[in-house]
Amino acid sequence: MGQGSEGRGNQAGMSLRAGLFALLAAVALGASAQEYPVKPVKVIMFYAPGGPTDFISRAVSEKLSQRLGQPFVVDSKPGANLRIGSEFVAKSAPDGYTIGVTGVPHATNPALFPNMPYDTLRDLAGLAHLVDAPLALSVPAASPVRSVADLIALAKAKPGEVTIGTAGNGTGPHLAMEFLFLVAGANYTHVPYKGDAPAVVELLGGRIAAGSNTLQAVLQHIKAGRLRGLAVAAKERVAAAPDIPTLAELGYPDVVVNTWFGMVIPSGVPKDIVAKLSREINAVLALPDVREKVFATGLVPVGGTPAEFDAHIKREMERWARVIKARGIKAE
């Protein structure tokens, strides 16, 4: 009887201690979410410095640092079609102190690389759709090609001889061209570079026939007369370049392709921290000075919830998997 009572007492004590531990853990978790961040946050950019990703990463991080009282430190980890940075973030602690800035290859890599070291949907979660980056098809100012119709006609007359440079294999600019030429029933030769910057340098030098790039990367050269903008792959004309027609206007209504950039985090970050980050990022994107800078560079601020960005990523994965299969695109 005494031993049984003592055993029941020990069990009750253990249950009480377990309950207290659980309560303390819950309180600590709530406190950590409420106080977050208490140390610097790493913002891992999956691209090389320069270009639209660098611009938006730093613009948002600077404002987050001011609003949340801790540095949001941008660090570039480019390479392997964004897979190096993506793997780093996917395998980081899910505590809200590591955020990745990604783009279209995040959604196309699963169709291009069957043996990736992380699972795009399982290991990474969408945090914020930052901006859309309208794409521009352009040629050197000295080119005899003066329109999209001219470019398509040349590609049909000389199959495979028209060279078009992009920021890389499986990027938005590349897939936009694959989509356009699929619809047009023509072929071209894709010339991938490691980012927009080297692709634009080659285009300016006349070493490729045309370039498919973010408008932000070529806008200054178009305005200066060094390049000729043929079209943008947007739903409507872009305020920063109102004289450039859309592909829809030119007879290709389905070729609406925005490169996009957004933030992702390791799966499993506490919901309260995710909600706080989402709330603050959306507030930053709504600031008048941020919007003015974003629009001036040819980008379009988006925002929205983590769930909406996750849904966007899934739609992009499905859409581009079909194009990659139809065009026989292979990883390079």
C-alpha cells in the first residue's frame, strides 16, 4: 500500500514536472517570437552581387534593420542555378535567423535537376513575394532587327543561327524565350550567362543577336540608345518604359512572363516569427520611398502572405515543367 502510494506520488510529480516544462517551453517560444529578432539575421541572396536581386535584397533588408532593431545582413551565395544558396538555407536552423532571396530557378530546378540535395517544397517555405521583374527582349542599336516580327522571321529563315543571351539556363528570361519560340514555331540558339550583367555586356558588344533580360538590367542602355527594346513580356506596358510594346500587343497574348524574386525560409520556422516577418516585409514594400525606387528601376512591388507565395511557387513549378518538357530543355 505504502509503496503503491509512493509510486503514484512519483508519477504525479513527474507528470507535474513534465507539464511545467511544457508550459515553460511554450512561454519561451512565445517570448522568442515576441522579442524576435534578438541577434543579426542573415539574408542569403542566391545570385551574384549587382542586378535586381541585389537591389531589392538590400532595399528591404535596410528597412527591416531599421524597423526591427537588428541588422539584416545580405550575403551572396550564387552558383549552380541557385542551388548552392537554396541548400544552405534549406539546411539552416528553422529559427528565423536565415532568410533566402530566390527567383524563377527555384521553381524550375526540380524539372531540370532530378537529384537535388534538398526538396523545394518540403525543405523550404515561401515567406514573401517581393517583386516582379518585367522581361525585355532587346537587340544592339546597330542591329538590322527592328521588331519581334523581324527576329522571328530571321529565326525561321536561318534555324538555330539567331543567338539570344540570358541570365542562365532555366531562368525566367530563358524560359520566356522558349515559350515565345514554341508559340511562334521557330528555333534559336540559347546562350546562357552567369547573370544579367555579363549577358548585357555581350549584347552591348554585339556578340549575340538579342538578349532576354530583366528590364531593370537593360533599361538605362535602351534609354541611352545603345540597345533597342523590341518588347516586354508583361501583361501591360511598363511605366518605366512606356514606348516598348508588350508581346501580347504583337500577337503573342499567352507569352506573359515575369521574372520574380522573393524570400524563402527553412521549413519549420515558428508561425509567430513567420507572421511577424511577413507583416514587416509587407509594410516595407508599402513605404512610398521604397515603391518609388522599385518602380524607377523597372521592377513592380508585389507583397502578400507566405501562403500566397507558396501557391505562386507551386504554379510556377507546374507551368515551367510543361515548357521544359515540350522544348526538351536540359540542365547545362
